[in-house]
Amino acid sequence: MNVNVSPPAIEADRLTKRYGDAVAVDAISFSIPAGSVTGLLGGNGAGKTTTIGMIMSLVAPTAGRVSVLGYDMARDAYRVLHRMNFESPYVDLPHRLTVRQNLSVFGRLYGVANIPERVARLAADLDLKSFIDRQSGKLSAGQKTRVALAKALINEPDILILDEPTASLDPDTADWIRGHLERYRATNNATILLASHNMGEVERLCDRVLMMKRGKIVDDDAPEKLIARYGRQNLEEVFLDIARGTGAAKKEAAE
Amino acid sequence: MSAASSPAFSFSRIFAMVMRHWYLLRSSWPRLLELIYWPLVQMIMWGFLQSFMAKQTGTLAMAAGTFLAAVLLWDILFRGQLGFSFSFLEEMWSRNLANLMISPLRPIEFVLSMIAMSLIRLIIGVVPVTFLAMFFFGFNFWGLGFALAAFFANLLLTSWAIGLLCAGLVLRNGLGAEGLTWSIMFLFLPLTCVYYPVATLPAWLQPISWALPPTSVFEGMRALVLEHTFRADLMLWAFGLNVIWISLAGWGFLKLMHSSKQIGSLMSVGE
């Protein structure tokens, strides 16, 4: 009998976060298998960022637990952080350091074996060569996003967490980033957790979507199954149904 | 990336953080200038005052002999704390803190890198000024000899303890607490008796003053300059206090870091 004992890439069990009386994340449970791309969707204040914060051990849960590759993030985060990485437009790299200096610093922090080679590889893959020695703060939004992605890939993470990776990018650059993420996942069998407000992006990249509303997971399925179940044309319409509270009626009508 | 574990302590990660701040210093001449500007202005002002008072007679002339030593030692304390705190604030200003907190960098490595940067900043800022004091006012700071090493070590330990506590408060409360890192040390200026003996303070304030490690250093400096006596007892007292202070500051920093995870402030670095 072939028994697969590998733990899920990410697993949450009744994960809860309260700030005083406000419930940001309300006892959510989910399990994300290794090698999958999962979208975390929801309107503003749905609890996506807090959930990501708890997965990365930046936020302490009030109750429940979250584990990554089998390690409890409240207790054993340092046993797994070197196998994870993160990118968000709301987190920057030091502006006055050049792209090469920033990537070298993070390469060393993550214990990358041959840093110059790894930086050169990323510069080639993400088309950073023309500005690799320019200060990070002087780059355009598209260039900054590519550099942030290079930092997130510096350690070839098994778990890649992306918070709106293509926010404020032009369609061409955004498409280019999505293509790179698809290639990275296919080559490295990486697990990607993606929070995004771009429904087209989620439909293209994700195997599965976790829909959040007011701290709860209100639906969880593959994008095409969600679209079919709600009787809609695309994920954006499903999102609006759920956000506006018309989701249950649409789902029943479609079923 | 392989599944191999990340070491629990790594000099390489500390070195990475030192390099991060060294690249920053190297790229910004205003930051380098700022390091040396204030110690230089202080030295010039107190140097002239010392020269003027030395021409008077009596106790005032004797006291004046300690001014330059006091101002240079004060700068070690003040600059040591600022150097430590600035390294932390740079991460907040550049919105890089979350990147570091999700990396394998351990809190102790983060703290040790800030200590290393505090030393580097201090060397850049204060050492040239000591030579200028010798050139302009004939005051040989290095002539304090072995005592200088004891003063230096004790003042730095205190500066790191205070810097660590400030970093924890900014981590917990955001950049709204930034002003504290600039101003907290000035509370120590009157209480640690930088320019006058502890006996000057009212009796009720003196025990509080003696509980501050720098007080023993400044008192020891006056004993050395005025009486040519090295007070080892004062240095040991300061060192003992520093051990307590550093331990409390380390505990406080970890508590504040834990608290910042509870309130989610690491996800929203800012005011």
C-alpha cells in the first residue's frame, strides 16, 4: 500500500484572530496540498491579509493553529521560514540599495549557496539586467515588482505567498509576471498562495479559490466549478454575488 | 531550496544585515555627514568654554578641565544609542521590516547586527572628533588609557540597552514612537551628572542617579582627570548595573515583539 505521509503545504485549523471585539478571522479551516496554486479572495476587510500574516507568523492567532509543511507557525516558524518567501506591493526593499545589493543581502539571509550565480539567474529570468546596479527606489512600478518577485524567489521557496503581485501594473507587465509564476510553479512544484483582487489573474493561475467574507471562508472550489455553481460567466461575477450577499440565491437557482 | 534546516544562529545573517546598512551609509553622504556633525559641534562649543574657564581661577577652572572629556563620553553614550536605533528605524522607514521578519533572521541576530552598526557609526562619528579635540584644544582623549576602555564599554552597554528598548517600543507602537528614540537620552543628561558631580543633586535624587550606569562613568572620569585616580569600584558597579539593564531591555524587546504580533502591527508598519 502506498501511503503518502507528506504534510499539506499549508493547513489551518479553526484559525481565529480577534482584535478586541472585532473578529478579523473567524475559525477558518483549510488545507492546501503541495504544488497547488490557491487564490485567497475577498473584499476589503474580509481577513485575507490577517490570514496571510498568521501563515507567515507575523500575526499571532487568538485561537486555532496554522502549520506550514507540518510545522506549527506559532511555535516552529524558524524551522520552515527558509523554505518560504513573500511578495507584496505594501512591503518594500531598501530604496537606496541597488537591486544587486538587495538581492545579495536577502540571498545571504536565506543561506543561498552561490549568491552571485543565483542573482545572475534571477536577473536573466526576470529581465533585471538593464537596471541590476540601479538603486531600487529609482525604478518604475513594473521594475520594482519584478525585483520584489526576484527577492521572493531568491531562495527558490517551496511555499510562495503573494499579496496582490500585479497591483498597479500595466496589463503587459502583469501578464509577464503571471507567465513567470506559472513557469516557476511548473519547474519547482512550488505551492503558491495568492491574494488578489484581479479575478482574471485568479482564473488563470489558481487551481482553487478560497472565498472570504467577514473573516469566514464562505466558499471553496476550483474557479470553473464556482462559476458553474453560481451560474455566472466569470469569477468576477461570482465575487460580486458573494460580496453583495446575493450569492446563496444565485447558487440555488443554478443548482 | 532544499529542505535542509536553517542554522539556529548564523554569523552570515548578521553579516548580511551589516552589509545592508553599510551599503546604505556608503550611498548617502548626508547620513555620513550627520554622524560626525553633532559630535564636532559639541566638541567645538565645549572646547572653547573649557579654554575660557581654564583662564579663571579656583574651582571653576578645575571643573572646566573635565568638560571635553565629559562631552566626548556623552557622545559615546548618545551616539551609541542613536546608531543602534537608526539601524532599526531604517527598516521601518524603508518598509522592509516585514521582509526581515519572515526571513530566517533570528531576533538575536537582528539585535547583534544593530550592535555592530552602532559601533561602526560611533567609530565614524566620534573617533575623528577626538583627534580634532587634540589638534584644536590640546585635549588627548586617548590619554585616558585603560580607563577609557572601561568608560567606553560601560557607556556602550547602556546605549545598547536603551536602544533595544526604543526599538521594541517602535516595533510595538509604530513610527508614532520614533520621537522617543531621539529624546529619551536627554532624560539621562541631568540625571547621570555628565558635567557636575553627583553631590550636586538633591539627596533624594542621588540614589536614582547612582542606579544609572553612566553616572559611575562620569564620576569615574572626574576622579581620573581631577585626582588622577582610576575608580575600579565605580566601573564594576556600572558593569553590574549594565548586566541588569541589558537583561531587562532584551526581555522587554522580546515582550514588545510578541505584543506586536498580537496586535498585528508588523503587518502595518507605519504610524
